[in-house]
Amino acid sequence: MCAAHDVERSPAGIPREYAEVFRPYLDDLAEEMIGEIRASVPEYSRPSGAYARVVRRAVEEALSGFVNRTGDRDAGHARLLEVYRSIGAGEASEGRPLDSLQSALRTCARVAWRRMAVESERLDLTRRRMWEIGEAVLVYLDEIAAAAAEGYAEAQARAAGELELRRRRLVGLLVADPPPDVRAVEDLARSARWTPPRTLACVALAPRGPEQPPRPGLPPDVLADFDRPDLCLVVPDPDGPGRQGLLDSLLPDWIVAAGPGVGLGEGALSLRLAVRALALARRGVLGSATMVRAAEHLSTLMIFQDESLIQIMERVRLAPLRGLRPAQRDRLAETLLAWLQSGYNATEVAARLHIHPQTVRYRLRQATELFADQLKDPEGRFELETVLRAWALRTGGRGR
């Protein structure tokens, strides 16, 4: 259907007296049109209420607008189109389909043409004049239907924008620290058409390439805010069916870090862990995976929570390695970490590192001489294993 402003033709060729003959009968004609609309368009079949008011207004405005325009294209034209834009916007806000309004307008045109055909004999109109009148009716119908469609589309866009704004505000509430009052969350969730779940998880995202990819299509129950510095999703019931597939679908364009599932008031914790996991994943600390789950790396997140503290611990605990050549230092560090993690079992260390057990024992004799004091102390062993693990995570076990 053409847009209202594109229509150039007008009913200007219709004689003014034709309109004047019909003007006294507009009320009767309106009632006839309303009756046929109720009979043929199910959405407008109710005899009273908001539906009935919309039908009556649309019919009366259409009739008076057409008659007023006869012989004068500009008479009230802008106002009429604005009226129909508002009618279309009202239909969108009520959630009714635009097709119903357009069907009602076509019904009006059919009734009007039928009445015109009867009156044409009395007015002795020629076939050519009747053809001009019929064309004028169709042009007029296009104009007001296009105006209604414009209003309908604009209202839908406004509603979508307002809903999107509410959903982004809801993300902010759900990840706020300290958490807001539960009633504030429930009120905003209601206006954002989102049902608060028992549990949720926050997902942090980063583009895989230099450019930010298009926003992904998401299920309606998944909230997103791509305008935050830390891009994130809020996924309700993260352990429910289909959630893994949702995250997998993001991987072609995004590096994904999922925070742990938490209660409704703990979104800040889930997001904080997801953001930390994402940062470590981008550095390669968590391996080469493009999708990580923070819950599977909690000890690593704890170790890297304060890297300056880890660096100081390294200086203290790994001081005995400073006098060694780099390659020897890395081999001893790797072997000592594997030994601490294997319960002091040299055979298991050999299997993990794919070296001969005798080589393991040789290295361990060197390591125990260097770290004798720390290995005797439980706190020393704990801190030594912690800094060795941080070293291995940062370097991938290949040395610094």
C-alpha cells in the first residue's frame, strides 16, 4: 500500500453538489457501515466498549473527510491523516492487528460505493463520472489506510524502544551491588514483561574480532545490555534445557564467560565472576576456549583476584630459583608443581610430564634442596603451590 504522502491523485473532479446530496445522510450511512463492519470483522464485533468507539470514530472521520474534500483537495486533509495516524497508533497500543482496521476501511468503501451506485441514477451521473468517483474512493482509501499504517508502525517502534529501555534498566537492577529492594525489581520486571526466576546467571561477552558483531537474536526471557562497558546477558534458570545451546550459538562472534547460577539478589556476584573469567580467558590464562564457565575455574579466579599480591608471593616463595638458568628454573618449577599436585608421587609426576621417573627423581632432589624449609611447613607448601600454579597458568607451563 502506498504511503499517504506519495498519493498525488485526488477526488477533485467530483461535483460539489454530489457531496451536498449525501451530507444529510452521513449519519445513516455511518450506521450502515458500522453494522457491516461488526458483521464481517470479528475484532470489531462487540457492540460497545473501546472496540465500538474505534469503529465509530474511524467511520465518521472517513465519511466527513471524503465529503469535505470533494472539490477541494486541501480541505482538512492534514488533520484527517493525523486522525488516522492516531487511530493506527491506538490499535497498536491495544495489541490489535492492523489488518482488522484495514478490513473495516474496505468494508466502508464497499458500502459507500453501493450507496453511490443507487444515488447515481437519481443524479443522472454518466459512466465516466461514476468511474471517476470510484477511483477517488480507492485513492482516498489508500491515503487514510497508509496514514493508519504509519501511526501503527510508529507506535510499535516507540513501544519496542520503551520496552528495550525498561529491560536494560532491569539488567542494571539485577546486577546492582548492593542489590535493590525486591519490590523494585518485581515492579520493573512486570513493566518489562519479564518473569523473575528462582535463579539466574550473568554472561559476559567480548567480540572475537576487532569490530563489534551484530547483536545476537535471543530468547525473550534472556535480558541483554550491549550499552554497558561490560557487555552482559542475564539468563534465567541457567541450568534449564536449551541454555547450553544458547551460549554455543554466540561463539562464532563472541568470547563468552558464564557466571555461576545465583539467587535473584546475587546478580552482581555472578557478573563479577563472569567478567573476571572473561578477562582471564582473553589473556589465555584459562586455555584457548572461547566459552568458559566461571564455576569451573573458581580457584584460578581466586588466585588472580589480586595479582600484585601473587607477584610478591612469587618473589618470596620462588627466590631459591633465581640463581638458576632460565631453562633449568622452568623445568624445576614445572616438576615441583606436578609433585605437589600429585601427592608427592614421583611415578605420577613422570606420567603427567611424559618424562622418565629417574629424571623426575633427579629434579626433585634439586628442588627439595632448594625449598627444604618451605616444604616442611604446611603454610609454605600451600603458598608455594599457589604461586607455582599462577606461574603455570600465566605461561601455559612453558616458562616465563
